[in-house]
Amino acid sequence: MKIHSKIPALTSSLITIGASVLSVPGVLPEGTPRTPFLFLALALFILSITLLCVYYFDLRYVFSNLVALKNLGIRKIDESGGGSIKWKSKVLSTSKRIRFMAVSGEGFIKAYREPIITALVDKKVIIKVLLATPASEFISDLENVESKVRAGHISPEIHKVSALLEEYLIEADKRKTQDDLIGKIYIAFFDTEFRNSALICDEKQGWLTINQPPKRAVESVSFQLVSGKNSLLNTTVNHFDTVWDICKSRNTVKQILLNQTELEAT
């Protein structure tokens, strides 16, 4: 029989011994030190509780998972792709380099309008946005997998994102001080290289959302990431840059400019 299965019986024995130790001072002669017995009883009770935790929660796996999370740079796990709006807004508004990858990204771009504009004005941020190619077979398949209601909706969302980003540039240009510069926004369109939604800020912090249609990204599990030697963030950066280079080789990278979108091999 494995030791793990004997823990309940062992715990019961330790509690019994602890109770017996507590009763010892009552039969000792007057003046005998009782403190050592109290400490021994307390130690036995603490050991009993620890063993019960090991039995019911299997702390071996708890500790190994904590080590894995630390090594991978996973700071937090969110049950939905949204994450902490307040914290994400703070990181976005202070970033000098932002990478964002999604199917359409409309919800994200709308939700973080102010942080994006702030970063364009204050940090002269360089933003790279990777979205799916509108009206592609990939989009058509995805719409069919998600739901019939989504059919014909994703491509218009992608076009809307381009318009929103141009709108943010215009607003940033209005807010800048005279003769000052603002950041730049580049957009590219992938075909089938997409795996998961990602947001990367200065290669120091990021979010990775697991995409498993028919669930949408906003309904899916996401990981809040931080940098590290073997971190998941490093892998995410590498994936983004690889897909970006593929788009660049196809001449589909464009710079969004004020009042126009210009083809830009960058």
C-alpha cells in the first residue's frame, strides 16, 4: 500500500498522540516544566494538518504547478479573454512598442481607445496589428465554426478596426503639442498562420488567449505573461514576429497614416 493512502490513519494516530501529550502535564509533579509538552503537542497537530492537506489537495502537484507557472512567466490565469481592464490600460498607455494579434480585434481596439491614443502621444509608441485577411476562406470557415449568426460579420469588423486605428491617429495628432511627433501604427493581414490571440507590450508583459472555436476569444481562457529566460512570452513574441515577416514577404504590411493607409514594407 502506498504511503499516500496511509495518511488518514497516520494523521489520526498523531492527533491521538498529541492529545495524550497534552494530558501528561496533569499527572506530573508540581513544578515540572509543562512548556515542552505543549510545544510537542502543537507540533503534532500542525504535522497532522499538513498531512491532511497533502492527502486531500496533493500538494506535490500544487508546488510543481507553481514552479511551472513561474518558469513560463504566467502571472495570472483569467477564465475569459478580457483580463484586468484597469491593469491592461495602464500597461498599454505606458508602452513604447505594442504587438497585437487577433482574428478581428474590434472589441479590444474599441475597449482601449484612450490608452492607445495616450501611448501614441506620450510614448510615440510603435503599434503592429496582425489581423485575419478579410473575406478569406479562413474567415469563412471560422464564421461557420463559431455560429451561423457570425456568418458575414467578421470581415466588416476587420475593416472597422482599420478605420478606428486611423481615427485614433487623428485624435492623437490633435492632442500633441505643436511640432511634436506621435507614434506609428502598422497593420498586416495573415491567412492561416493564426493560432491564439496575443497582446505584447515592450516584450516585458503580455496576454495570450487560447482560441478554440466555437468559443470566441472573449469567452476563452487567457494568460497574463511576464518576460523571462524560458517564458511563454518569449515564444509568443517569436510567433508574432514570424507571422509578421511572412506578411512582409507578401507585401501586405501597411502603415496607417492620417486620412490614408499606405503600403509599407516594414
